[in-house]
Amino acid sequence: MKILKIFIILFLATSFFELKSDEENDVLKNKILKNIRCLICQGQSVYDSESEFASSIKLIVDRKINEGLKEKQIYQFLREKYGNWVIFDPQLNKNTYVLWLLPLLLFLFGGAIMYKKTQKKNEK
């Protein structure tokens, strides 16, 4: 009887860990799909799209997650196959410095202009 109880506890414990793993995979899959651009539907993520391209990408991402690939490895695979444009959040590299630094520069430049304007008003 004790052996039966041990088997039942082990069965329940392993099924709980499998469910947790499936939930983690679904969360990771959704996170990745929301960050991939649908090449058919302009400006729409694969997660939101119903196109054939989006359906095939969903299957590819699901298969890659089941193969044990990490998020960065999946993004790298998709970049190699479809180019950097397929990812909504591009990496920081020599081709994207302007993309990442331009908002900061514009913010600093605008702040400097506002500071000068307030200084001129205070002087008058």
C-alpha cells in the first residue's frame, strides 16, 4: 500500500512539473511572437496576425522551443533566415547606433533649447 501511495505522489508531482513547464513555454512563445514582425501584414506582430506566414512562424517558434533553444537563439535563427527587420526590437550594433541614440540626442538637444529659452526669460 505504501508503494502505491509513493507512485501516486510521484505521478502527481511529475505531472505538476510538466504543466508548469508547458506554461513557461507558452509564456516564452507568446513573448517571442509579440516581438516578431509579420512580413505580410505591415506593422503587425506575428502574435496578432492570421496570415499564412504568421502561422508558419508560430509553428517554427513552437518547434524551436520544444527543441530546447533559448529566446536569443530563436531570434538569431529568424534574423539569419529573414533579416534584422523581422524583429521589432533590434539589437544594438553598428547598423543601429543611430536608431538607439537619436531619441537620446533629440531629448538632450530639446532640453538644451528649453534651458536657454528659460535663461533668456530670467535675464529680462
